[in-house]
Amino acid sequence: MPTRMRFTTWRSLATAIIAVLTAAFLTPAAAHGSPRESRPVYSYENAIREAVWVDTGLDGDNDGRADRVAVDIVRPREPARQGRKVPVIMDASPYYSCCGRGNESQLKTYDADGDVVQMPLFYDNYFVPRGYAFVGVDLAGTNRSDGCVDVGGRSDIQSAKAVVDWLNGRARAYTSRTGTDRARASWTNGKTGMIGKSWDGTIANGVAATGVRGLETIVPISAISSWYDYYFAKGAPLYDSGPDWLSDYVDSPDARAKCAAVQRKLVEQAPRSGDWTSLWTERDYVKDAAKVKASVFLVHGMQDLNVRTKHLGQWWDALAKHGVERKIWLSQTGHVDPFDFRRTAWVDTLHRWFDHELLGYDNGIDREPVADIERHPDQWVTSASWPPRGTAATTLRPDAGTQPGVGTLGTSRGHGTATFTDDPRLGETDWAARFDTSTPDKAGFATGPLTRDLRLSGSSRVTVTATPTTATAHLSAVLVDLGPDTIRDYGASGEGITTLADRTCWGASTAGDSACFRQTRAETADVGYTVVSRGWADLGNHASDRTGLPLTPGRAYTITLDLAATDHVVPAGHRLALIVAGTDKDLIDPPSSTPTLTLDLSRTSARVPLVGGAAAFARATAGTSAAAPAVTAPDGVRAPRTTQRVPGGSV
């Protein structure tokens, strides 16, 4: 890879002058021959900083005039003087004033003229000197924008899509929030790349799903692909509140005063029953994957318990189905930006990605392996494709063992039953820690110790036939690697990272906007088991993914649980386990009753994506005994935090 340059706040005046002169007389192509990398030849200190307000064409706050969203721009001055146009990197966010962006919760700050002084994150510091404009968009209803936050709906998406349209000459913008003086984007060639973590990345997904022209690429980090799946898993509620709480959390004071009707809609059309409504259809980007024309560089933590990896799995698969150009990074972290878990490689890779997608440089990134996967803390491997070729869904079946609730896992059809009682005080870490002990709260099934490594890659599904004793019941299914390892401690407050005091610098700085950010290191835990993937459902949704029904006690029901996507190697000597239980504490809410459920093991199975398929499983389990030495309460990561989660926010 080309060498990436760092800059400090004390860059000498001579260096700055040279950079300005270079920019004034040489285009990037002339300066570097056949370009493979954009260089920092433009002055960041002298960059143009301006604000415009783009007309969205909507009136979400119902005040009788079209909503305008605030767009803060930082762009190099030299190309504009020479009549050359530049591409745009955009982050559209609801967090620029309420909650902050990045590991240091940075907010936008402004000068007396209302132009941005500090733009959060490193994107402007790093890319503006390299010939890009950076655009930070306040979603409707936040910071300096009109309108209302509708949590992934039409207003959210149109907030950013209208800006892409304006950058391409298809929408109107103004130099003030209420004035009539027009602003034109004559300085850009219209080529836009959207980036952002969590809610910001979700907006990138949603805008790409409109098929808007001019959006060349998106880089969604830990992003939502369907808002229903943020709040529910087949009817099982993942949180004790709905999108109305989140809207109120980020609304500006002006929006709170005007947006009562939007708040009512978010309550009324998002029932806590978990039934699918038109509100969720509007916020499902997966269904519109066929419209995506932009390339997608997707990043996600495989232990993200905020925006869970079901979002990445279903989005990735839908994009693949429609032939969208894709790249992916999968880390061991929770809800963490790659700038904070693999900083040097991330900045270099992102730089090369944008150079290729927005400047058209032939730097080879499109011919490199599609996937980077963190196998151990700070140890990465690559795959030419993801999931790798030769991966096949393999049916694994549980069977009864020698003690209640502790059975075996293989390819032969199971026999008998297993019974457990929902205990909302317990969750996946409790079940895994006591896997080899017969407990009333779970049913567990495991292979014997493997004789070869076994790799899972992709999304799993678990089908269960269960008979409840009550009219309501929730189910959890968890895949576990039983064996010792050192992993990122995703259950800690940093979700796999520790923030340090020292800083490193990534781009140019000004007095009001430093390019220097606190370093991080991996926070690790020595564990006796690793939860690989999990999924949940309300058994009342047995007949439909979208509508739940009361259960008849004593009647058997069959339902399939969708487990989160992952890429994990179960090493030789470890065991692969499936746990089926009730409420997964702090990850789903409990039902209104406390059911006991009986599994029909002959009608219960897991479809697991194994590299090498059934043959790989047969080789890894050949010669093993289903019996294994019991391990009493092995250490795991801390249980999930109980705070109210916000996609990309600070809590």
C-alpha cells in the first residue's frame, strides 16, 4: 500500500507555502503523472468554509413552508480559483449538536458568521488537503435544520438525498435558513461518497436505496439496514421503548415544539406488540437493494449488541443478489468505529477507496480481497470473497444427552425432548458459563471436542418446535464456541477498546479544528467460551414474521429464528454448542408470562454456514466423542450493559 502521510498542528510555514504553490500551478494528474494516490497539496487553513440550506421539498414540521436542512461545507480554495471541480465526502447526522461524533463526542462549532470552525472527526482534516470537499449535513429536525426527525423515514432520508441532488444541480439551496438568495454547487463535479457510523451510516444505506444519481459509494459503519430489526426480532422487543424516544433524544428545541404529530405517528405506528406496520416498510432499505447503484464498503463489529449484525448480514446478502460492488471489514469489537480499533490501516484503506471510487484512480483496491476479518485482537486475515467460496448451510441437529438440558449436536436427527423455564434474570453469558451443568433455564447441545478447525461464515437460522405452558413466550438461540481464548472484551464500557491519553494526527489542523485524536488499544478478556451468534423471536410469530398471535398452552408451534451474521473459527479441541432458552437478559424484553417450554428435538435444527459445508463438519467431528469434560462456570465477557442504547450516540 502507498505510504500514508501524517501531519501535526505545528506544520511549518514553509511547508504550507510550498503546498499552496504546488496546488496553484499543478493539477493532481500533472503533479503525479498517472495518479494512484491523492496528495495533500491544498491548504486546509485557507479552505473555504460555508453553510447553505437545501430545500428538501417536504414540510415535516407543518409550518407552511418547505423544510431546509443545514449543510456545512469545507472545501479546498485552490481548485475553485482554477475552475476545477472536486468530489464530495458527506456525513449526514442527527448528532452534530446534541450528542457528538466519534470517540471524543465532538460537536460542530461555528464562528460569528455561522460558518463551521470545528467539523467533527478527521474526514475534513485529511481529505480536504487531498482535493475533496467535506460536507456535514444536519438531519431534518436537528441542529440548524428545519423539519422533524422521523427515525429513518422519508424525512431522514430526504435530508441527505436532497443534498446529493443539489450537488448535482437537481435541487435548490439558499445562503440562509429563511432567505431567498440562492446557493449553487458550481465547485463540485457531483460525485459523492457518504460515510458514517450507526445512524449516520444508516442514512447512507437509505439514500443509496433510493438509487439517487451522483452517489458513487457509501461507507456504512455499524449501520442499520431495516429499522424494524433495530427494535424487534420476529415480534420480540429488543428495547422497552420505540422510535419516539429516539426522535425526542435528538430533536432540536425548535423541532420539539413543532413535531408533536410526527411523535404521535412514531408511537401509534410502532406498536410494542412487534407487529409489522407501514412505518417499518418505509424504513426497510433491504427491500430496495435492487435500486442501489453506489458501491458499498461495509464495516461492522461482530459483537455489536447495539446495531446487531443481522443488519449487516441481510444487507450484504441483498446487495450481493443484485451485483453491487462490495467490500467488508468485520472486527471483534462491539459498536466501535474502525478509526478506534485499526486506525492506521483504516485511514489508508479509506483513502484508497475514495480515491478509486470518487477520483477514478486505478490503485488496485478493487482487485484486493473483499473481506478483512479480525480473528484475534489486532490479528487480521483476508478472504477473496465473503462468505468464502465453498461455504454451505449445513443442518445440525440437537439430541438428548445423559443429563437433562445437556445434549449433543450432530447431523443425525434428534430424539426425545428438552424442557426449560424462562428466567428473565439470566442471559446468554449465564447459559454459556454453566453449559455443562443441568439448569432449568436453558437447553444446550454441543459437539465433542473438534479434531480440526471449523469456520462459520455468514448468517445462521435455528428452527425449533416448542410447546409452551402459557399464552406468551419468547425464545433465544445462541451459538457458542466452548473453549479458552483471548478476545476483545466487547462487554466492557469501551466495547473492545481502551482510550489512551496520547494523540496521533491525521491531516492538517487549524486553531479551531485539530486533526489529532486520542489513541486506543484493544481491551481484551481471557475467556472459557465465546458467544458467536445469537437470535430471538416471539413464539407468537410462528405463523408470520410480521404478525403475532396468542399461544394455546399445550400446543406445539414451529418457528425459525434468524441469527446474526458472523465469521468465526472454532479451533480444534473446542466444541461448537447451540443453546435454546427464553428471555436473553438485557438483549430482549421478557414476555408477559413466565412460560415453561418443551422442545421436540426431532423437529429442531440449526442451519449453520460452514466453510466446506457438511463435509468440513464431518471431518472436524470424526473420531470425537460427544462426551467432553465438564467445565464449571468458565469466564466470559461481562454481561450486556443495561443502559438505553442509541445508534451512534454516547449512551
